[in-house]
Amino acid sequence: MNSDLLALALLNDMNFTLQEVNNEDAGEAPIDLTKTTSFEILSEQGEVIGFIKTWHDEDDYAGFVHFDSEGNIVDWKAFSKSSSH
């Protein structure tokens, strides 16, 4: 899930900036970065006010979890590609 789509999903608060986090720098185990991405949520003053973890599986199941700065879950959404036959 790219940052533009993620920003659309978070329309309830547009006073922030998403900054992608390099997972290797965060000390996480090596993973397939094409499937998962992490973002810091920055306030207008540049302070980290939360985090976003996203995923996108091969079968087009995707979603995100929004955490506050203390690690509490604020919101989450999951999406799946609908069949349009």
C-alpha cells in the first residue's frame, strides 16, 4: 500500500506527513519489503505522533494498522480486491 492510498484511507486527519521507515534500520528481521511497509506519522512540527504498518498479500488482500506514539492501536482497515466479472 503506497503512502498516497494510505493518506486517502486516513482522511479524518490530514494535518500530518507520512514518512516511510526503512525496516532494516528499525532492527526488524529481514522481510519482503514489497509486501509490508512501515511509516512514521509526523505532525506539522515534525514530531512523531504515531506509526502505520501496512501489508499487501499476493492475493490483493491489503490493509494497515495505525498506532499512536505509545504503541496503542488507533485504527485498522483491511481491503480485498473484489471480483468484477
